Amino acid sequence: MTNGAEPITIRDIDVPFWRIVMILIKWSIAAIPAAIIVGILYALIFALLGGLAVGVMEVLGIAIPEVPTPPTP
């Protein structure tokens, strides 16, 4: 402390229970669009990496396995 101020210790914060519940509900609601955005970003990244991997495999002449399709009834 260069200006001679006394250190302060906070011992208690009085927040009503329902106020905390409302804050947690708001955080939960705000997390939904954030999770959707992160999921879309991950899907784009993995799609680009998968396309790059297939392109490299084609250039190197590595056989890309076929995905079997189920028989039609």
C-alpha cells in the first residue's frame, strides 16, 4: 500500500435467495445460444478438417472406404 490506505476484508454479502435463483436462470438461458454457436463452429471446423483429410488422401492415392448403405425393403 503506497498511499497509506488500510486493507479491507469483506466478511459477508447478503443476497436474497430468489435473486440468486433468477441470476442462475438468466445464465442458463444465455448459455443455450452460446452452446448452439459453439456447436456450429465445431461442426464447421471438423467439416473443414474432414474435407482436408479426404483431399490429402486422394492426392496421396490412399483408398477412401465406401460407406455401406442399408438395403431398401
